[in-house]
Amino acid sequence: MADGVTGAVADLRQALQARLGGDLVLIGSAEIAAYCRDWHGDVHSAALAVIRPRATSEVQAAVVACRELGIKIVPQGGNTGLALGATPDDPDHQVVITLERMNKIVRIDADDFSAVVEAGCILSEIKDAVAEKGMFFPLALGAQGSCRIGGNVSTNAGGINVLRYGMTRELVLGLEVVLPDGSLFEGLSTLRKDNRGIDLKQIFVGAEGTLGIITKVSVKLTPNPDQVATALLGLSSLDDAVTLFRRARRDCCDLMSAFEFMPPLAFVLAREAIPDLAMPIDGGYPAYVLMEISGSGLVDIDDLMGRFLEGVMEDGLVVDGVIAASVTQARNLWLFREGMNEGQAKRGSHMRTDISVKLSQLADFVRDAEQAVTDALPDCISVSYGHVGDGNVHLNVLPPAGLSADERRARIYAAKNVVNVVVDRYDGSMSAEHGIGRLKRADFEARLPETRRALLTAVKHAIDPSLTMNPGCQLKFSENS
């Protein structure tokens, strides 16, 4: 049989195409493959089919058809997630419903400082469209040229601007969601204040598609920050970076939009990915901070950045630094932060973490966790970087070159367990901004208090009693649980 599928799978595929039409349903293995891999290409799977709706009504029809045929659904946006939340893992019983064709910007309201967009809109295209109207959508991610807003909402994405604007949750004004029975939750309000009971839209933010499929989003906009000052700073330690943040938080107030820390290895990794990157300052300092403040109107951002850096350098808190003199130079500084991720990928599969701890404990956590990795896996390299202002650390572990695939997997698994022990000791979170997905489910379940588990189970069974939506993501539910 074509693609080597069983008769039961072929029958389900035929039934889907009969009900929804061949234009909506992809069944060829080559067509499906792109939707059944993770962002980094480490995991490849398969699905019964891929459904590509063009409108909310078609999403509803697809959900109803899948439910009646006993097919499980894995919702997918841009497939840029890092926790396997949108990667199917049961090829004979799961379909992917991708929102990629639902990519219209419905409206932008300058007076209301809001926009309504379909869930398949690419994040960078939303940002560009609102910028043309003189406004700003502050969600900013490395994958913003590929990720889609529905996925951003479903994972409650973070990014570099959380410090000033908050997580995605704080940027969502309203949602339209297709529920597991095919009915529609219509909550696309753009009201800033609406205290009529429980805020139901928030149930779907961060749920990773386990409670329904987000089809439209209304988002909060801000005035466009037409003044931006970006600085790369060399420091004597990560402790000094935390102290510098406290000082910047006081002196720059809410105008600080980003405050990232990087180790010296970041520059090595970035230049492995982008060889023509020119070093703006010496690459031998123990710690680096990439800092940005921004604003509009009557505030003089350049003067604020200059006066702030003059003071902290006089006090010896910053050893060296450079302020971008143009938008191009600022972009080049950010390329080091983004390029280091590409450089890590070029070294092969590795352990990626997404940890949050108390800001006051960030430097101690990094020291303890890196030392624990060194003690347990002396041939591996730790790379710690992230968002100082919100306590988010990406502590990644790179196995040495020359290992077999099995040996690399063993190192990654061991490193994960070592780091999680330290996270637990610091009462931190294993998922600051990437979600749980399937990748972190076992570790999440092992640490889940019974009361919280009971509440999550109750919500799941109330909204999705047939367990249709994204099975195996976040938690394993059973019919009787």
C-alpha cells in the first residue's frame, strides 16, 4: 500500500479527504515530513495527515471530523517550538492541524493601540505592519521571522523584551479559540479592563494546544520607540552583571527593554556561525551584558544611556563597553547574541535548558550548576546565557566532538538530570519561556504537586473530555484520571 501504511490508516486518510477535501488534507509522506520534525532537526516523526485550514470555519470542520473519526489533533503554528509541543508522536492516530494559511492581519487600530490578527500570522510581519502605523508590538524572539502568533500565545513565549513588556500573556487582549467539540470561544475583545468574572482567555495562553486551537488573537500595542540605545559591556563577573542590572533598573526605570548576559564563549560560538562578525570590544572579559533602553517623545535616550554608563564605569562596575552609533551597529551587537545559538547548533545535538531562578540567586545558580556539570561530565562544555532582568538562564551543555549519536544522547540525558537537581535545590523552574511540550513532560510530572495536578486534570476533562487535543503534551491524561 502507498507509503507502507496499514489499511486502517488509509481508511482514515480517505475519510478525512472525503469530508474536508484534498486541498485541506495532505497525506503523502514527503508532504507531511516538514510538519513532523522539531525546529532543530533532532527529532523526526510522522502523522496520519496534515490539515491546512484557511478559515476558522474550516478549523471547526476539521476538529469535528477528527473527533467523530477518533483521531487526535496536534495543533501547530510555525513549528519553531523548543519543547516538542507541536511534534506528533503517534503517527497512526494523530493529525497535525497547521494554521499557516490563516495569516491575515484583520485590523490595526491606532486609536485603540490594538490589532486583531489570525493565528497563522508570522510574528515579524505583525511587527512590521504595526510599525507602518507608528506603533510597536513588543514580543521579540530569535525565531520571529518564522514563528506564528498563535504558537507564541499557546506557549506563552518570552523573548528579549519581557523585562519591560512582560510575557506574551500580558500582551494578549482577546482570543478566538476552536474548542475540542468544534464550538467557538469568541473572546476577541480589545478592552483593557473587563472584570466580568474569570478571564477565560488566559486558560488557553500557555496551554500548548491541549485545550483548543487558537484561530485569532487581539494584541496590545504601544507607541513606537523611535529612540533606541544599545550597548555591549564587559564586566569582571556575573555577580557584577546582577549588580549592574539593579543599578540600571533604578537609573533607567521602565525605559530599559533588554538586559542580556553572555559568557566569553558566546563570541567564539557566534563567529563560528557568522565568521565575518567583527569583535566590538575585547573578548576576554569574564562576563558580558547586552543592554538596551528605548523610548519615544520627549525623553533623550542617548543622553540617558551615556550618563548611566559614565557613572557605572567611574565606579568600576563596567570595565569596558561600546554604544552602537547606528541601527546597523546595534543590529551587529545583537548578532552575537543570536549567532551564539547557531554556533551551538553547528557543534551538533546538545542539551538546551530554559531555567528561571530568583534574580538574587542567578549568579550563584550558574556557578553551582556549571560546577555540577563539570564534576559529572568533565569532557562537556557549559554555556550559560540569558535574561538577567527576569532570572531566565539558558544553561546549555555541549558534548565533545567525535561521539556517536548514542553517546551524545547519553551525555545530554545525564546533563539534564544533573542540572535539574540544582534547579530543584534553588526552587527554580525548568521552563521559563519555552513551555513543557513532550520534551519536559516526565520531569514536569515528577515535580507536580497533587493539588495542582488535580486542578489541571479537572480543567482538561471539563474542556476536552475525549482527550482529542494534543495528547501527550504537558501531561499524560487517561480517560479515568
